[in-house]
Amino acid sequence: MKTYLPPKFFVDRDPNRCIQCRVCVNQCTFDAHRYDAEDDEVRSHEENCVGCHRCVLFCPTHALTIRRNPLDYRENYNWRPEVIEDIIKQAETGGVLLTGMGNDKGYRIYWDHLVLNASQVTNPSIDPLREPMELTTYLGRKPDRVEVEQGSPSLKTELAPQVKIEVPVMFAAMSYGAVSINVHESLARAAAEAGTLWNTGEGGLHPKLYKYGDNTIVQVASGRFGVHPEYLDVARVIEIKIGQGAKPGIGGHLPGEKVSAEVSMTRMIPKGTDALSPAPQHDIYSIEDLAQLVYALKEATNYTKPVAVKIAAVHNSAAIASGMVRAGADIIVLDGLRGATGAAPKIIRDNVGIPIEMALASVDTRLRQEGIRSQASVVISGGIRNSGDVAKAIALGADAVYIGTAALVALGCTLCQQCHTGKCAWGICTTDLALTKRVNPDIGTRRLANLLRGWSLELKDILGGMGINALESLRGNRLHLRGVGLTDTELEILGVEMAGN
Ligand code: SF4
Ligand code: SF4
């Protein structure tokens, strides 16, 4: 069938610069550059270009420019080019439209409408270069009060397991199979170097990464891929995944082509078979059921590690979060509508879920109102872009954040949204052995550790500017936030005052 889809990008090859080296042909995994042996010339097939820019970066003579096709359909706010193209795709395939990465719609990004405070005449700011600044965070259930042994500094109160992280930023769940083993290794090593945690996602943990267990969060999802006693034992934290922000209410699907020998061994499923995680956990239909799984995992690991529960941020997150705390979750994870994924139905990704800022504020408020906020740490994810977002999240009530997309961008990802194809030109979202080598774990570790170091330094600057020397003092302190360009209702849900007040 002839496609009615125009190319999304134009590939401009400057003939005065091109030396016909064929680097672009080898780098492009989408067949947008081909060598024509008859004419001894490299030609563009721009209908295949996904705009990943790998060729632009690797062309030794800077001969290539990728331009977005302006697609001059007649202007129509309702029938925008993307809407038209999606209908054409479905008319040609008859299937569900899949996509990778997170929601790219123009929903309000509340981080950009929140501003932080700074000290001026009174309560002077602190110079982070000269004064010690504390970013250390402890994740886990805290007691409402502590009792000390009489005449001794020892605690009488028995503390639930706590996990110390040096920076309030962790790497979000990305499963082996969705991303390559070299990405997992880079995340694990960078987390170890920065004193934080990375998350295996739902695809199990490759045995060669067991040595990073102290910095590892292992996931238990509906598919139970790769879940066995050693997997639980080796981890620092166990996370039960109920939902994720990119596809609330929808299960996972790793196509059989991505289930290589190593992925099959790690996931404990036959090679080449589709790895399907059902939308629900079939043993959880109530908060009581969730409590049973939480305590089964605690029991299996001798009550030595915190158990987290992750949900997608949806309409009733505050009530759900309250139930999760009462079910024994030590850490609550909220994943907002900008959360990314290796593959999701586009219609779900773009139309389900709520902004993480709103979910966080309402969950923190509800847990405080119920007097149970200290019984669980709150971790958020879904579109955290920089240290400013981190600081605002902490002030809104988070204990720490997860970053996924930002970590992949640090590794080279250009958000081309082709993760579901398994052809990632940057070697990130693939299990193809040749492509996997495009991420060198030594370099990947360096880039990720650098990112965390840069954000840590900036966080210290932000705190110092506020006259605060410990992140703990910012946590949930919404007096340090003001809203700009928000309605009264939005300000009320966020629990912040309008700028100028
Ligand atoms: S990589 Fe650049 S110089 Fe080499 S063939 Fe492609 S466009 Fe030409
Ligand atoms: S991970 Fe790869 S395929 Fe996915 S958006 Fe990034 S560059 Fe594209």
C-alpha cells in the first residue's frame, strides 16, 4: 500500500563537504542513508529519518543538516499535522500506535510556574564553597518519636531499615531488555560512584551487576520477571511496581525480538518470546492484598530493606498513597504524566495521568493531614529536567526524585521516540549486540556521574542562596516556593502563595 505519510524530516547533504565516507550509512539504524554502488554515491532516504541526529554528530565533515519538514497543511487547530498523520498510520496498519519516551504534549509544566526563594538582608545566604552543605537523605519509614536508653546515647526505639543516599536524585526504573546491558552497567556504576541508587526496572538483574547490589533497587512487577531469592537478597531496596506514568493502567510488553539469550536468562523466560506483564498484579485487588505482598517481601528478606510501592500519578493519588502507607510501604513512588517508557500506546501516554507536581503536593498534604507523612518517604519521577526541578520537588514535599529521561539524554538520547523499535541509533534502547556497543560503560558511567555531580553543586548553590545548609530544612517547606501565572485553584492544590505575597 502506498503510504500517504510525508517524510517528517529533510536530510540536507552538502555536496561541497561530503567526502562519501559512508559513516552516516553505518551509523543510521533507520536506513535514512544508503550507499548506491552503481553511482558510487551516498543517497538520503528521508522518508526513514526519525530525527535522532546520530549522523549529524558523526559526519566528519559536518556535511549533514536534518530539518523538520514544515508540513504546510492548511492551518487547522483541531486537525493538526500530528492528528492527521496518526489517522493515516492507523488507516495503513490497522493497529494500536506505539511510541517511546514520555508525553510531549503542551500540558502545563508546573515547575516552570514555581519560583524559589533567596535570602537577602536578614537570614544571610551561605557560601557553599566555604561552608559544609548537607544533601544526604535517608529513605525509609521514620518513627513518630524516638526513645533513648536512659544514661546512654543508644536508641531504645527500633528503627525500620533506612537507606542513605548522598544526593536526592536516583536513576529511575528502566528494564534490561528495554535498555541495553551497557546502559544498566553505566547506571549501576554511576550510582555507586555518586552514593545513590539505580533501579533495575521489571526485567531482572544481570548477575554481572550483583556487585552493585548496595546501590540497587530491584523491581517486582506483575510479570515477576527475574524475581528470585538472590535477586531480592542482593538489593538495597525492593520496589513493587503497580503502575507507571507513561501508561497508567496498562501493562508492559517487551517484543520477542528484544528477548536475546542474555535477556531471556535474566528474565527467566524463553528466548525470543514476548515478555508480557499484565496491567494488574493478579494477586492485588485491594490495599489488604498489597499489604500481603509488601510483608511477603519483607519476610523474604528478613525485614532488612525498605519496600517501595510505585504508582502512576492519577486522579485519586492522595487516597491511594494513604492506603499504600497503611499497607506497610516504606517508600511511595509517584510517576507523573511526563514519565517515559520503552513502549506505550500513544493514546494512553498522551491522555492518561496527571502532572507530577499536582500529585506530589496533594499526596504530601494528605499524608500530613492524616499524621502519617513520616511513615514513608515520597519519591517522585516523570520529567525532572534539572536541579531546579529537584529543589522545587523537595520543597513541594518529595524526599528524593528519580530521573530516567535526563539520564538517557546524558548517555546520548535525543528523544527521537523510537525506543519501541529496538533500533535505537544511540545504542540505548536496544538489545542488538552491535548497537549495544555504542554505549561504552566507562564513558556512560562518567557522563552520568558528572550529571549528578553538576546537579549536586547546583543544589548546594540553591540551598546556600536560601540561607539553608541542609536539604532536610527545605523538604516540604512550601514557604520557599511562590507561584507565577497560576490560578487560585492551582495555587491551592500546590499549597503555595502567589509571587508578591
Ligand atoms: S558521513 Fe558525512 S561525509 Fe560521510 S558520507 Fe555521510 S554525509 Fe558524506
Ligand atoms: S533511547 Fe534511543 S530510540 Fe529512545 S528516544 Fe532516545 S535516542 Fe531515540
